[in-house]
Amino acid sequence: MTVNRAFRLRRRPSGALASGDLELVDEPVADLEDGQALVRTLLLSLDPTNRIWMSDMRGYMPPVPLDDVMRGLGVGEVIASRRDDLPVGALVTGWTGWQELCVADDARLDAPFSVLPDPLPGPMTAFLGALGHTGITAYIGVDLGRVQEGDTVVVSAAAGAVGSIAGQLAKARGARVVGVAGGPEKARHVVQVLGFDECVDHRAPDWREQLDAATPDGIDVDFENVGGAIMDHVLMRLNVGARVVLCGMISQYNASGHGTDWAGQVNIGQLIMQRATMEGFLVLDHVDRFEEAIGALAGLLAAGRLHYAETVLEDGLAGAPDALAALFAGTNTGKLVLRVAEGMAR
Ligand SMILES: NC(=O)c1ccc[n+]([C@@H]2O[C@H](COP(=O)([O-])OP(=O)(O)OC[C@H]3O[C@@H](n4cnc5c(N)ncnc54)[C@H](OP(=O)(O)O)[C@@H]3O)[C@@H](O)[C@H]2O)c1
């Protein structure tokens, strides 16, 4: 009998994810039917949105139903198959979920997988980061912000998966790019390795003064990943005609209530004063541009014009809840990935 290990969502978290919200269970896997393949999860992507999916806030996807396997993106390999498009040995990316084994079955909503190229044009981890959904998010967001030469662009969570790529893409368009990141080490990384012009340490008591000093000519584009107080200060520095690209608001994802006990962005009125626009976007709405985005990102990587960092945790599936917490504590630099299993030698 084949046995799967999976995290099932038992309770909706209140605040930060707590023990008891998820349960790690061992369960048998049924024999494959025609049209199914069995995928072993090798890498699991940890994303701030995982926390949104656990809650029943009004979201962009239905919440993970209680007692279901936790939803998640990953890279896996096909280890048994009764479908021609997913042969044994193929590396795939898609909705693996927080589990060691996943049945790929197109008849199920969460099952489509894409087969990765063979040989892989980059490290497997990159297909969850710079060449995966976070890199594509950065590419789409910078485009929506209409970043141009001479703009001052601020990117929050600048040392993270999306922010690190967004800032470099804005720089490649000729903008002056200022990052916001937590701690002096990350701020150094953002400037010295990623090539941003400056980086504000939001953990320093004088971060507002740092941001003012780094944006003497105001802000033309805000690539917003964090929300809350950082976004509020950025709003006060917007120039006339500025664009706020609302990619994420991680500072709010652990908040309870979502709309009932949060004062909101105090300075939102600056959008009126400065005739600025704010556009929220979801990478999932831009599937038609994925190929273009991956091509552009791969080209920049191959030319040595794009750098990315990643934090790969080697804790196996059991480490997933702690790994998610790391995103909120900010202990990751670059894309956060959990290695669930070693793949077959290729
Ligand atoms: N719209 C879309 O389609 C889309 C797609 C992917 C991701 N996103 C959003 O993009 C944002 C970044 O995601 P990611 O995957 O690239 O994660 P990430 O930036 O790699 O990791 C999250 C980072 O956020 C920072 N952070 C966490 N809590 C914070 C707080 N309270 N105040 C300030 N900074 C905080 C931490 O960095 P520091 O140590 O620097 O504080 C942490 O490392 C998230 O908001 C996510 O929801 C949106």
C-alpha cells in the first residue's frame, strides 16, 4: 500500500498560524485510475497567500475547506502514471498541495500540472521563484506600473521573492529604485547584490527619515508588497500622476477581522491630491503573458543581468508550518522553498 503524508487544515488560524490549525496525517493512496498520475512533491513553494487561503476572508480563490489538504504550489516528479501527457520521470510544476504525494487528475479543479523542460534550463528551485510565479508577478507588476526612465520607484519587501525581481526589472527600465527591507543585512543585499540605488531598513527607528532622504524627488511608482505603515508613508510622497501597483499587503494577512479592526491606509486621500492611480493585480489573471514573462526573465538571467536569492529549507514536509511563519518573521531572503523529497537522479 502506498502511503501519503499530508497537512490537513483543521481550524482557521486566528492571527499567526498556530499548532493545531494544521494536522500532519498519514493516509493510504488509492490505486491510480485511467487519466491519473502520481506525483511526488520535491519542492514546496511557501507564499504569503497561503495564509490568506487558510482564512475565510473575502479572497480571490475559495478558502481551503476545513479538513482538506492545504493548497500549495510545488515542483514534483511523476512516479506512476496512467496518462500519456505525464510520463513517469517527468518533472512537473503545479498544485501539489502540502503533501508528499499528489494524484494528478485533470477532472479535479486543483490538478493541472505543467511539465518542465528537459533538460532544465536552470535550477529546479528557480521554477518556483525567478522563473516561476513570483518572477512573473514582478514582471507583470512593473509593466502595469508603466515604469519609465527617470522614475523613482519604491519596492517594499525588496529582499523577497517578488520585490527583488521587481526592483531589478524597474532598474533595467532606467528608473531610480529604492527598496524597503527588514534589517541592515537585507538592506545591504538589496543594494550590493541586487543593484537597487538605495534600501531603507524598516526595522530602524528612523525608517521614515531614511525613506524621505532616499526619495528627494518624490515617488512615481510604488510596487507595494507590504501595506500598513510603510505604504502609508509612501503614499505621502507620491508625485502627481504616480502609479501604485498593489501586489500584496503581507503586513495585514495575519490580522484578524480584515476590515473590522484595521484602520486602513490613513493617507489614501493622496491618490486624489496627486491624481495618482492604484491598481491591484493578480498574476493568475495574466496566464496569457506567462510565456513572454518567462522568456524575458530567462534571457536576463542567462545574460547575468538578473540576480536572485533563495532560501531553501531542508526540513521535509513537516517543516511547512514553520516555513510559512518565516515569511512573516522575514527570515527568508529571496524565494522561500521547502525541500520535501530528493528527486530521482537525472
Ligand atoms: N498579486 C499577486 O499575484 C501576487 C503574487 C505573488 C505574491 N504576491 C504578494 O507579494 C508580496 C511578496 O510575496 P513574496 O512571495 O515575494 O514574499 P517574500 O517577499 O519573499 O517574503 C515576505 C517578506 O515580507 C516582509 N514582511 C513580512 N511581514 C512584514 C511586515 N509586517 N512589515 C513589513 N515587511 C514584512 C519580510 O521581509 P523583510 O524582512 O524585508 O521585512 C518577508 O521576508 C506578498 O504581499 C504577496 O502576497 C502577490
